[in-house]
Amino acid sequence: MSTVFVTNNWDKDLEDSYAYKAYKFPVGETVEVPEEVACYVFAYNVEDKVPTLARQGWAKTRVDIPEGLKILEKFSVSATKPTKNHSLSPVVDKVPLPSAKRDGGKVLAKAA
């Protein structure tokens, strides 16, 4: 059984179940799930997404389908674990400022 990674970029947590097992998708977090779960919950690799939108309650009528698809797009599903792109701290390349105390422990006043 292969697994996929689902990232919730929506503004709400999502909870659903598949085969009597509960799955939680917290906002901003990536969760590893079996591919079958992603197919059922998010219509991953499924052409007709309308049954999923209806089951989730994101589209109650045909008029609601575009809005439901926008919500569905906020969940990204990938076969590889996404990496967080963050750069090194800018402090690493900076030299620390000199201490305010000099000349035998006297505090120097800052220039205005």
C-alpha cells in the first residue's frame, strides 16, 4: 500500500474517516496517509470530484461546485514529503554589537 502526503492549507481543520479509521488534517500540517484515503477524502487522482464535494458538504447544489473546488484546492497531495523552504537565520552572518559597558564597567551613553 503506497502512501501520500496531504498538507492542509485551508483555514479550518478537517476530520474524516475511511474504513472505520479517523484521520485528522490540522491547519498548516502535513499528514501521511494511505493513497486510498486521499482518493476518498480529497478525490486524489479521481476525475469526477463532485461526489467528494457533496460528501464533504462543500457543494450542496451545482451552483456550489466552483466554491467547493476552491476549498478542495487548498489541500495539497503529493507522493513525496514536502520540504519547508526556510533560509538560515540572518544572525549567522552578522557580527554581534559591542557591549554597552566599556572602560572598567562604566556605561557609555548612546549618541542621539
